[in-house]
Amino acid sequence: MEEKYSSNVLSGGKLGMVEVPDSRLTRYIVLLVVSKVLKALGIFESYDILKVVHVVQFIFILKLGSAVILLFFQKPFSSGKVISRRQWIKLLKHAVLSCIISLLGFFGLTLCGPLRTLLLFEHSDVVVIALLGVLFTNSGGGPSKTRGAAFFIIAVICLLLFDNDDLMAKMAEHPEGHHDSALTHFLYTAISFLGVADHKGGVVLLVVSLCLKVAFHTASRKLSVEIGGAKRLYALDNLVSAMVLLPWVIVLSATTESKVDSWSSLILPFGMIIFSVMILEFYVEAICSAKMEMPRCARYGAIALFLSSLLLANFWTHPLTDQLRSMSKPPQQDSTEHVLSGGVLVSAIFFIMSSSILSSPSKKGQKGTLVGYSPEGTPLYNFMGDALQHTSQSLPRFIKDSLKQILEEYDSRQIFYFLCLNLAFTFVELFYGVWTNSLGLISDGFHMLFDCSALVLGLFAALMTRWKATRIFSYGYGRVEILSGFINGLFLMVIAFFVFMESITRVLDPPNINTDMLTPVSVGGLLVNLVGICAFSHAHSHGSKSCSSHEHSHSHHGHSHSEHSHGGHGHSHGGHGHGGHGHGGHGHSHGSGSGGMNANMRGVFLHVLADTLGSVGVIISTILIRQFGWLIADPICSLFIAVLIFLSVIPLLKDACEVLLLRTPPEHEKDLNSALEKIEKIEGVLSYRDSHFWRHSANMIAGTIHLQVMSDVVEQRIIQQVTAILKDVGVNNLSVQVEKEAYFQHMSGLSTGFQEVLAMTQQMESMKYLNDGTCIM
Amino acid sequence: MAMDGMMSTSSGLSYHNVGDFYPRKFGSKPDVVPSGVTERKVCPLDKPDMVSVDVINVNDADVPLHRKKHEHDTYVLGTIHPFRKTHRSIFGKLSQEFRLVTSDRRSWRILLFGALNLLCTGCLLMWCSSTNSMALTAYTYLTIFDLFGLITCLVSYWVTMKKASQVYSFGFERLEVLAVFASTVLVQLGALFILKESVERFMEQPEVHTGRLLVGTFVALFFNLLTLLSVRNKPFAYVSEAASSSWLQEHVADLSRSLCGIIPGLSSVLLPRMNPFVLINMAGALSLCITYMLIEINNYNAVDTASAVAIALMTFGTMYPMSVYSGKVLLQTTPSHIIGQLDKLLREVSTLDGVLEVRNEHFWTVGFGSLAGSAHVRIRRDANEQLVLAHVTNRLLPLVSTLTIQIFKDDWARPLLTGALSSSSAAASPLGPAEGYAALSSSSSLAPLLLASGGELDPLTSTPSKPTSPPPEFSFDTPGRNVQPVVLPAPGHHVHRPYGGLGLSYGAAPYRGMLSQGLARPGGGLGLGLQGVGAGFGLGVGGSGVPSSQSYRTAFGGPAAPLRFGSSNPLASQAQYRQYRP
């Protein structure tokens, strides 16, 4: 039973990969854990040191120290290939990048404190790559990975929002001029520009630098092969980056006075940090990833690191540890440390969970297809498809293509331009709201965004309508438009309902409204919406007007055509020609059938109309309140508007429902009936049954009909005549099933069931009767 | 509270009564008129009336305690319109329909639950405003969704009792689908609204009173579970099973699979697919409990908004697959789970004798489950239309209940010259109809065949597949030799065709077998049909069967032998060949 399910509650079942049992790897795991604990210790120590030593100096010392030790161990110059000039340049770039990343990391350390830095920054590459894979690609690897990513994000959010760190308040009061160097000053200003507290800025900084670090590691893999091993690269990299930092450090120490009392007392801590953070961790990681597989290494390392850092954070500022630390400088000035808070605790738990989920080997079996069973009875899967079916379009290309498609047609172009206008207005409003710190403006901006979603829906539907028919959408995507119109109608109903409820509460208890800000915003909104109405009313009136006129002309022409087609000529282009005729040149681009309805555009138009009504209502009520002080004017206006919206939506919903329920199109009903009569009169046709006609999309009316004919007529001629007659009344996707008596005989021969035979014979009986009747004549 | 309950149940019922009995005054007249045109004139008349009824209904609800509930009533009214409005054209019959529905015992139960639900929703909405909690509001929308579910259930009862009318020629089964779609979309829109409000609340978090929060949660959970488990909601049960699983379900399935690894005993409970509605109700209640705890302990008011967002997202996750499924039904798409089966059938159809291709195939679901479809089948010009039609229909009918097959022939007008000639001669001939038909069928089967083989040189005619792969059987024929037999429309002639040599040897063996079977078959063809007509067809098809199988084989080049008529159905094959007896 244990084998059947996975033993890991969080990461779910594993398929395929076989793991080495832990017992054989105990040595390495212990080594890994010890190194991680030491690293946590080192980071805590370095946080203390960073209070007195400048970041750049600190990093310089670290790099230099580790370079010396690594030179001693690795001997990069005496062993291995000679490094070419080009490789040196690459090495230099590499070193600069690594300097920048470690600068960011340690700067984040000064901002957030050691615990948070460890939680955020010390994730293994495997974890981060899995996280990014879940977030930015579709093939995440099952729900467990998604869960892990969600945990990671929740953990970061916990750190951002729920971490009430005392030091933050203090740090926020920092005067700007305090910073020691141009670099830190720049970073501080960047963070304060973002409008977040320093601590939160540190969190963001650390997340960004984490991503940078992972990208850097991935990129440096090639260089390490070129140079001849990761260890040699690491040694050389430390050396070069120390040399890169040297001039800066010299300038820095020349210009600013040092806060350090005695460098000699710092030698021991520095040595410890260099050993634990730079050297030991690197070597242990290298060994462990060679002996164990990468994910497991990451899992154990992360758990050990996070747990030890939690413990250390709890005891670091404890008075007991102060006594233990011999090299400690005079006691802590005050206890404004980055203490343990509930938020940090929760986020640490989430980080541990997410890293253990994300670092667990991904189940490729999710996408495998079952090919059969092995002799033992276990299922066999085929995993080939996963790599093959992965075709992704590049994002800019996709945007370009869809933009081109949008701008091709009138409807979608119109919606797109209006959407852009609306969005621009919204963002101006939002920015202005943030600038002036006005909550009303911001909430109104969000309201506008909410409204924009209807426009986006309409745009998407207008875009989709033109997609080619597929196997699944065998009639094409024309119906999407109607569905989107229906959804937009429902949307408006929901809006009307909420407005209604809100206004009812306000009628009973009219609140005091501040009208100052309202007027310019609503006037702006009104202007924008008026533009929209101008743009869409053309389409709308065009649609509706042409619909009515079309209907009119339709019946007219239908009659004239009926006389025409009586002779049995195939008027395959009859519908089109008379459509153009009926329109009289206006709206020629719309074919004969498309004049009917465009539910999508109607929905969008109604939406814009509702918005306009809203703005007008706000303006009127503002005037009323200002002039007469009628506070009740506002809710009454909105009540009125809600009812108006509701009433205006009903026809749209009704029409869309009728189409969705496959009703016979009402505007063609009469024509269809007369066409059916005409069909019955065709020579040789006995009767018809199962006649279904429905509007599939704006420009397609589909139909199916079964005809019973006499046995001596040619079926194809009947089909042609019927198709011509029905095409004249607008049915442009037709299937005609012509049945003779022989068909029922064959069917009764083929069908074995008694019921079918009975039904068939009955049908045949009736037919024979008719047949006889006509034959006698 | 009991009084309140009484009042609200009565009002909840009275809504139905008002909504359904109100137009009864108009009802008598449209009852008489069956056609759609005259009835439709009624609807603009009573549409505003309907709405004014709503407004009045709300406005005279002056008691503040009942306000929310009445508003909810209007909400229900408002959302019913899309469903009910569709049969607004038969609006006069609505009271009748309602009585029809209520004649069923089960619908009384649904009405009772609906009334309970209204009461519960009213209470919850009141508590929402008193606690000022967004999360509870989001949870209340789930209760409203349950109400939609009940309405959908009523609609589905109504649908089962309703026959197709002339304008709604497919029947009203789609109304069920539409109801499911509308309710899922409405709930998603409500969730969207919650999201928007939550974003606004994140900027300025108001205080949340926890007094009624937990009570409201458990009341809502209890009612929801009660409604879900005691009312068998057929449409929603179908959709939730047929639709792809939501992310919530997937995560729970994944978690419970892992959990079963630790406690194997739970596997019977946890491993089957969870009901999505129960799942979302539980998850929502859980998140509300967490909210309550955190607000009580730490006064984190922001948790309320966060949990509202979480519930809204879960609502999206749960409802999205269902609305996609029902939306696809509304869009008249081929259901993807049926495509494999359908493809198999279509492949079978295209291997039928005489069928060249199947095109313009449209298959879609009418309601939940019943498939409708149409297809155009292009056949060889010498094939018998009715026979092919019968076989194609016979193949597809078990899967597709509403089927229309259009048989299509290329260039049918051209061989009409010889066909008309022979048919006229057949009509004039003193022989019985059997011979006449035989002559007609053989000549019409031969002539196009020859034309087709000649058409290898002439790109205008015949099938597209033939020029690409010229059949070896025809390759040693000269067109000149083929032209000759046209003038000799003898019934048995085509058996001795000179170019049939290769194909005949292939076709003859099964043919004889069939023949002997046909001879041995007792009984006279079910006593159906005219012998003469049958004989004509039998000859024609039998004759055309040989070359068609050849041409088919060469066209497709596959090793598979062409599917004989009804090889799976012995009776069918016998019926086909039985006419050789005399």
C-alpha cells in the first residue's frame, strides 16, 4: 500500500525515478546540514559586522579572503589549461556580475536582517527554476507544483504584509543623508521611490536578486566548462572580483572615515564568515550534488538552513549569546533588532513547505499516455509527447499578430480603440488618485477597470468570431459573438442589481457625499463614453436599422424570388444579390445575412450606454445636491439608472436566448413557412419532416430537412431545388435528406429491433398511401 | 425569527405566484393562438408591467428588516428573466406550465428548499451588512448560486414535460443548458464583483465585526450542504461530472492521494472525485473560520479581504469548467469526448461501398447528452443513393439521434442523357418494373463508371482521388474499349466486362458466398418491399460493387479490404443479395 501512494504528503506521488535510500547517504546529509547551519551562523555574524563595515569593503574582504584560500587549494594557474585572452574577458564580466549580485544580496541583508535574508535569498536553483516554470509556462508539472508556487508567493506576501518588524519604523525615519556611499544612497532612493518601507524594499530587492542569482548561475555553467571546472572558475572569479572591487574600496576608504575601532578584533569573525559562507558551503554543495541528486540536496539544505536560521534568530539577541560571543563589541546599543514575528514564522513555514514541494522531482507521468500493461500487470506509459507537443509562440509575435487581426475588421477595431481610450482614462485617473492620495478617485479607477473587462470580452469575442472552423467548432466560431453578447447582458444585469441594492440602502440612509472631486471625473468619463457611443452607435444603428429595413426588403424580395425559382432554376446567388439590393449601397460590406444581429456589439454598446447613463446621473445628482442640497437625489438617480439598464438589457438577452435555444429565426419565420409550402409543391415531393432551421451566427442560418419523394424522381434535382428555395429565404447552411420508399425498406432490413421496424413500416405505409394516391392520378 | 421565516417563505412563494399567475389575465388569448407572430405582440405589452411589478414589490417593502430579502427577491426575479423570458412568447401559458411543473411531487420539494434558501440568503445578507465582512458576502453568493441550482432543477423538470414546438423545433432541452450556463456565469460575475470590491478594500480596510461571522458561516454551510445533498439536481450533477475538474478538485485529489499513502484506509473516502459544490462550500467555510480566528486573535482585518479573494478565486475555479462545458454545448460544438467514437463511425461510413467522402459534417449536442448532426456524403455517380443513405444512417443513428444526411453526386446532370433515355425506355417497355429498374440501374451504373474511367484523362470529372493514383485495374484499358458497352444496356452485361478481370476474381469469392447465403436464407425478406424494385437495386449494387471495391482499394492503397455492406450485420448483407435467388 505504501508503494502505491507517495509517502510525501506535500509533493504528491512520484513516478519513475528511483531514489537512493537515505541510509547510504547519511554522511553527506549530515555534512550538508552542518555546512548549512554554519552558513546561517555566518550570515548572522556578517549582519553584525555590516553594521560597522561598509558593504563594499565587506564584500572585498570576503572575496579576497576566499580567493587566497581557494588559490591555495585549487591552484588555478598551475594546473589545467592556459586561459586565453577571450576567456579572461568573459571571466571579468562574470566577476562583475557576481559582485553586483553579492552586493545586492548583502545590501538586502542590511535592510531586512539575517533571518529574512536567509529565507528569501538562499533558495536553491532547482526551486527557483521550478517556481518560474510554474508561473510562466503552462507545463508546470501538475497541481503539486502549482501548490508549491502558491506557497512561495504566500510566504513572500506574508513577509511583505504581515511582518510587523519593529525596526522598520525606525529605519523609515532614517534621514536621507545618512548613507555612506553613492551606491547605497542610490539604492535607498530607489526603494523610497517605490513608496514602500525599507524593509519591504529589502524583501523586493532580495527576491529580484534571487532571480538574478539563478539566472547568473545558469549562464555561468557554460563558462565553467570552458574554464575547466566549477571550482577553478569559482577560485578565479573570487580573485578577479576582488581585483575589480579594489579601486572602489581604495576610493571609499580614502573619502570616508571608518567606523571600525580595531580591525584586529574583526579578523576572527571575518575568518569564520569566509570559511562558512564562502568556502565550506561551496565545497559541500559540490560534493553533495555529485553524490546525491540535485533536488534532494536542495530539499535537505533548505530545511536545515531555514530551521537553523529560525533557531538562531530566536537566540541571537538573547543575553546568553551575548555573553558567549567573546569577540562581541560593546553590548548592543538598543534592542531594535529584526526580531521574530508571527508573519516571519508563518512565512518560514511556507518557505520550507514550498521548497520541499518545488524541489521534489517533477512528475512527468502527468502527461504520459497509457500504452499498455506489462506482463506483471503494471501500466506502461509513454512520455514522448511532452517534449514534442511543446510549441510556444513568442510573446511579441503573438501580440503583433493579434493586433493585426484586431485592426483588420471594423467591429474589433472600434472596440479596441475605445478600450485603449478607456484604459488611458482609467490609468490617468488611477495615477492622479495615487498622486493626490484620493481614495475616491482610485476606487473609481478600479470601477472603470471592472467595466473594461466587458470591453475586453467583447473584443475577444469579435476576434474569435473570425477564427477558422475546426473539428470541434464545425460551424466556425460565429456563435461566440452571440454567447459573448449574452454574457455581457448578464453582466449588465448584475451591475444593475448591485446599483439597485446600493441605491436602496442609500435611499433609506442618504450619506453625505463630497462632490468636489466627483464633477471633473464624471465629466471626463462622460466625454470618454460619449466618444464610445458615437463610435458604437454607428455600428449599432447600422446593425439594427439594417436589420429592420433588411427584414422588410427581405420579405419583399423573397416573394419575387419565389416566382423566379418556381421554375426550378438554381439561384445560388439570389440571397446575396437581393441583400445588396435591399441595403441600397449602405453597409455593403455586411453581406445579406449579417445585417441581422450582432449581439456582441449590442452588448458592448449597451455597456457603454450604461456607463454614460452613470456619468450623466452623477452630474445631475451633483448639480441637484449643490444647488438644492437634496442628498436623496443621488440614490434616486442611481435607482433610475439601474432600472434603465435593466430595461435596455432585456431585448438583448431575449434575442440572444432565442438564438442560443435554436429558435427558428423570427424575422425569417414567415418566409420559411412559405418556402416550406413551396417545397411541398415541388414535383415529386410527397412530404417533409424534421425541418429544423436556426440561426447559428450573425451571418449563418443553418437548417436540416428530411424530404420524402416519389421513387421515380432524381434526388439530386430535388436537393438542388430545395437548396435554391431555402437559400432565397436566407438559409445558407443546409442539409437535405431525400428519402424514397426504398430507403425505408433498406432501413427496415438493416435495423434489427422490433420497434424500429414497426416505426419504419408505419412510415412506409403512410408513404405508400400517398404514393398510391399520386400514382393513380 | 420564526415570523420572519414565515413571511419570507410566503413572499418567496408569492414571487412564483406573482410571476406566474400575473399574466394569466392576458393568458386566455394567446392560449388560442398557436403561431408565434401574434403571440409576440403580447410581450412588449407585459414586459414593462413585469418590471413595474418588481419595482413595486421592492418599494413597498418598507420594513427595513426584510429589505435585503426583498431585494434578493428582485435579484432572483432579475435573473429569472433570462430563463423565463425565453418562453415569454408563450407567456400566457406560463401559469399552466407552472401547474404542470408543480403537478410533480418532486418539484414541491424543490419549491420548499427554494423558500428555505431565500430565508437563509436574506438572513445572511443582513449579517453581511452587519458584520461588514467581504468574505461572508462572497460565501453568501454561493447560497444564491444554490438558489439558481434549484431554479435550474425546476427548469429541467419543465423541459422533460415539454414537447418541441414549431419554432423551437429541437425542443426545450437546451433551456436546461442555458440555465446552467447562466447561473454559473452569474456566480462568476458576482465573484468578479467581489474581487473588485476587495481591491478597493485593500487600500482602506474597514473594521470587521466578528459577532455573526461564525454563525453565518455555519448556517450557510448547513443550508448549502442540505440543499446539495437532499435535492437531486440532474443538470448540475451531469455538468459537474462531464466537465473537466476544477483546480480545486485537482489539488484536493492530489493531496488526498498523498494522504492515502499515509493512511490507506481513507482511500475509499478520499480517492473518488469530489463533488465540486461540496468542495467549494467546505473550502469557503474553512477559510471563513480561519478569518474568524485571525481577526479574533490578532485583529488582522485584512485577512477578511484576503479570504474574500480566496473564495472568489475558488468560485471562479469551480464554475469555470462548468460554464465552459455548457457554453460549448450552446456554441454547437462537437463534444470532444465523443470525437473518437464519431471518427470511427465516419471512417466506417467512408469505407462503405460507393461513398467517396464525407464532408461538412456537423455534430453537436442538443441538450445534455443527445447528439444531433448533419453531414454531406459524396458518392460515386453509379452508387444507389437510397441504399447508401440507409447504410450511413444505420451506422450513425445509434450515436446521433437527430441525423440528416445529404447525399451528393458530382455531375449528376451529365449522365442524365443516357439515364433518361433508358428510363424512358424502361417506362415504355412492356416488361415489369423489375426489369425496367434493372435496366436503369445497370445502365446508370455502367455509364458513369465508364465516364469515370475515361475521366482519368479528363480532369474535369470524377473524384479527386482517382487522378492521383490511377488504379492498376484500369491501366491496361483503353478508353475506346470502354465506350462500346454503353450502347448495350443489358442487365447481366457488366459481369462480363473485359476490364473486370482482376477485380472480378477479387470480388467474386465473397460474392458467391453471399449468394449462397442468400439462397439458403429462409423467409422472404421480412415481407417488406416490392420484389421488383428490390431486384433492380440488388442487381445494380451487385454489379457496381465489384469495380467500386477496386477503385476504392486503389484510391486508398491500403491493405484493408473494403468494408462490405453490413459485414457486421448478416441480415443486412443477406437483404442486399437476396434478390439473386430467382
